Amino acid sequence: MRICAVVVTFNRRAWLLECLDTLLAQTQALSGIVVINNASTDDTQIELDHYVAAHPEMTWHITHSSVNTGGAGGFAQGMQTAHAAGYDWVWVMDDDVLARPEALSGLMKFSNQAQILHGRRTNPNGTVFYWQNTFLPWIGFARPYPDSIFKTADIWYTNCACFEGALIHRSVFDKIGYADTRYFLAWDDTEFGYRASEFFKIAYVNAMTLIRQRGHDNIDIGVRSLYRASDMYRYFHIRNRFLIIQTILQREPRAWARAGKRITFHAFTAVLVVKEMVRAAMFKEWSLGVPSLWRGLRDGVAGKWGAQS
């Protein structure tokens, strides 16, 4: 059983090297590590090359890209590299996480029950990171479920994915290909998982796997918390909804259902725009938030994908 990690990085050399340290320290050893350096402008290339030279015990697949293709492009390239190299399982993650020593072994305990596996994560302060979702295609929204689901079962099935720690069997790539590079950032992992769920099982499992190195400012509004979002996040979060609706409609053979999903999807897009405006106002980022939302809507309607225009 050959397992490979894929790490996508951009201008976070220190976090990247810490992440790689934890991958080398897994109790179930990795067979290889792919790193996609997504056109970093800091000293990532120099330091990464030094790091690789200092660890010849690992099989490395390093790509220093000349163009930043975003998280979607980086993960697509990393998946393709690992797939072509013949690895059986591919463990994808960003550069800002730390893998617990038993992370991989904890995931592999469930490898006969699903073809895409996610473990549980913790925040920098040690609290459990709240993220388990099911994608609702009628509105194009990932419905969150509480962490308490693991009180009754150690595995819970879903229809979407997260590239922050997903362990993916090569049969998924054989069938559906890789991440869609048009997304650049945001929704790329949701779409990949939703596409895969037509043919494969996707699950969250009761195994603590990753520690997030990056926290978020939050405001508690009672029913949930709002975290600070960047101008870039707002743009891609809204724009890429117009891309993922294409996948949703392709999977729906009934004409009346396609029409209904199109209506409800775009109605909920309007709701999300309002939510993002509230978020921008609460964090006093109104001057940034509204223009980025407008650009996202404009480019989504026009079908302008890839990097931010």
C-alpha cells in the first residue's frame, strides 16, 4: 500500500516546513510527498530545496510553478502527479496544518469503508474545529453538522470533500479526474467531492488528524459565528457559485428539477450576498466587501473563471 501526501503552498515557507516535519514523523510512514510551490515570491523555493536535500529518506516530487494557479490548480497538479506515480492513496492538505503523529494510521483504519476519508481537526488553541458538512444541491450550500455526531458513530457519510486533509483513493481519480482548475480558490473541493459522490463513498471519521496553524477572528451572532473573511474570499465564494451550479445541473436528468434547482440556487445566492455584506459591516470592511461581492457576481454571470479579474 503506497500512500502519498500532497501539499500546496504559497508564500508560507515557515508553515510549510513545519507541516513537512509532521508528515515525516507519521507512525504509518508515507511512501512519498508531493509539494506544489504555487509561484511563491518569498524564499520558499530555496528553503524547500534545502529541506528536501536534508531528507533523502523520503521520495519527493517537487514542482516550483512559475504561475500561481490557486488552490484548485495546485491540488489538481498535485493529484495528477501522485496518480501518475502510481500511489494507492493520496492525502491532500494546505501548508498551514500540522499532522498529528497517528493521523494517517487513524484514517487508514477506515480505508475499507470509503474512498474519500476526512479526519477531525483542532484549532490552534486546541478546541475542535467545527466542520462537517453535507452539500445541499437545491440551494448550493454546505449544511454543517455538529461535532456531536461522533458520539453515536465513528464514521459518518457525506457528499462533499475538503482538501484540508482528505485522503483519496486512486480509483476516484481514475473515474472523475482531478480538481477543477477553473475555481482557482473556494468551492473546488466541494465540487470535487460532490462529483465523486455519484460513484464513491465519502466519510468523516472519528480520528483526530490535523492541527490548524491559522486561526480566524470571530463574532458570535447567537445561532452561529461569523469569521473575518478576506476581499479575495468574498470574490471567489460568490463567483464560483455560478460554476458549481453547472455540476449540479449536469447530475439532474429531470428538466423540471433542473429548472427548480436553478431558481432556488440563485435565490440562495442572493441570501449569501446579504450575509457577506453583514459580515463586511460587522468587521468594518464595508469599503472592501461590497466591491468584491459585486465583482464576484459580475464575473460569475459572465463565466469568467480562473484567477481574479
